[in-house]
Amino acid sequence: MKKGETITGLDIGSTAVRAVLGQRNQAGGLEIIGAAETFSEGVSRGVITSIDDAVSSVSACLEKIERMTGLPVESAWVGISGGNIISQKSKGVVAISNTNGEVKEEDIERAIEAARAVASPPNYEILHVIPRNFNIDGQIGVKDPLGMNGIRLEVETQIIQGLSSQIKNLTKCVYRTGVDIEDLVLSILAASEAVTNSRQKDLGVAVINIGRATTSLAVFEEGDLLHTAVLPIGGDHVTSDIAIGLRTSIDVAEKIKLEYGSALPKEINKKEEVDISEFDANENSLVSKRYIAEIVEARVEEIFEKVDEELKKIDRSGLLPAGAVLIGGGAKLPGIVEVAKRKLRLPASLGYPKMIGVADKANDLVFTTALGLALWGSGVLSLKKGHFNITSQFKSIDKVTKQIKKWFKSLIP
């Protein structure tokens, strides 16, 4: 990657479309020079529900960041999420082709390709084939087999798959804006790159993205991806609970959540009250702040209980030393870190980006995914140019949209 080359991360969410534009600096790092967001329409639970509305939202966001930076956006690394994403383990085994038994890059690629031969559900496509560890002639736990000697190479991978229709609709939406897609990346994987370091991933860490309609989870251990999940529960459910509990409208409930929402009712004085009329002139009632917090706490506890169920599936409940890192708009709720610590029985913290030179606006929990996408793109491009070695997550990038790109490009006049 040339110095000054721009990289764009594009996060198309249920609440907002967010984009960050990064540029390579002299030190070889990625410096974020612009961040923009627009209200999202035509997207529900991470899935495109109206192509035209989604195209308008994405176009508005890209135009905004182009005006802000004065640089054109020609291509982007695009995040994909939603309840239709599935993850499974797979193994690939090949004979080492070199006569002297030395493992070459071609052998590694053939082993990973062999791992792709899994029984996929109907209408699903592979997004990522992520190597977890290698095995050479029975020697297990090999992280990088390149240059080692043996006869038989085996790789254990995590296969992440997405619904074909969702992939096609997302691709079509971005292409209609006139922007090329570098690749689709699972959003929670990209976000993890922005908020965790190699030590956390070695010890064991869970990254939890609490969005408007879904909560995404990625678990890492010994530097490898252990598990991913997308849960159909998010910030909207907290708003709905407040609306039902206070017998008010969704709009008023959302305002109350943002203004007075807390997940720690015990820290609120019983006598403190909220006048609903300040949010809606037609309302004329006083509500206890503690009651609002009790409603919020109940739903937040449910979210972390669902996360803990996922951790139990992989025998990591309460067993991740680096704890839980919370990101996304839902993580802004006061007291949510304390609830996470209590329900998950783990250390917990908010996941602010660990990048140098992050633009002020982008230094926010809601921009984590877009930042991670730009960082992911920077890593993949640098790896292709042979600049440096990076984690296996980058190596595993899979160009599943190549055929779809050609098809949609042919439709564009």
C-alpha cells in the first residue's frame, strides 16, 4: 500500500450508516482523517429490507465524508451482520507437496481450501475461512507452519457463512452508490481488531457489540477466533420495555432511555421522579427514576444471560481472563459495565478504539465497527504487498463476492 492511499470502512447498521476514511501515514500506520454518519433507512436487524432506502442512506453518508475530507471514496470494506450469520468448525488435510518436506504457502492455501469443503445449509455462502491452528505429522498447536518440515499438514478452521440473499442485497446496495466493494467482513470480527490487542486475544476475551436490534459476540483465545454469534436482542428491546412499562410512545421511551436510562436502580434515590410532560406535552404523569432503571436493568441482564449461554456452549462461561469488551450504541447505557461483570462473572470494560490518530468524532463506541473495517482493510492490503505479517484473521479473508460483483457491475449502466 502506498503512503497516502485511502481506505474506507463502511458500517451499514439498523440505526445509522457510518463511514470512516483512513490514510497511511509515514510511520506505516493507519490514520483516520474523517468520520461521518447518517440515519439508516431500509435496514432492519442488520439486513437490507428496502434497497432504494438503503442506497439513499449509504449515498448520503459517503457524500458527507467526501465533503468532509475532500477525498473521493472509490471503494470500501463493508461490514455484514444479522441473525442469519452462522459459524462452524472444519478441518482440512493435505500432503506436503515439496520433496524435501518443507511447508510452502501453496500447501497452507491447499489445506485451508480443503477445509472449505463443509456441508453448508441451503442458500448459504462462505464469508471467512479462519485458520485456528495447524498440525504437522501429529505436532499440534502450530500457529505458523510456513518453513516447517513434515509429510502431512492439517488445519483446524472456523467457517463463517452468510445467507446468499443477504450478501447479494448488501452488495447490490453498495454498488448502486457507485462505490466498489473491496470485501465483505463480519462486523464483529472487524470491530474486534479496533478494540482488542494480541495479549487480550491470547488470554481469552469476548467482544460484545450491543446494537439497536442485535447483539453480536466474538470470543478469542490463544490468539484465535473461538466462537461468533449474533443474538436477536438489542437496544430497541430496552426502549420497547420502557414504552410498555410507562404506557407511553416509543419516541418518548427512547428519549427517556437516553436522558435517564440506567442499569443500576439501587444507586438511584426512590424519591427521584421524571416528569413525562417534558418529553410529550400530552403526557401528565410523574414516574420514578428507579422504576425506569429497574426496567432497563431487567432487559440488560437478559442480554448478558444470552451472551453467557453462548459462552457455555464453548465451555468458557466465567473463564476468559481478559474479560468482556463492550462496544456499540447500547454499551453507552450507564451501569451496563457493572451488570456485565455481575452476569458474566468476568472483568468488563468499554471498548474504545486502540488506534493512533483517530479523529475525535470516530473515537466513539458507535464508530468501532467502521474503524475496525478500515483497520482490517489496511491489514489485508499490507499483507498482499508483503509489508508485514499480521494475524490469521487477516490471512483468512475470502473473496466470496467476486462473482456477485461481476454480475452487479454488468447491471450498472
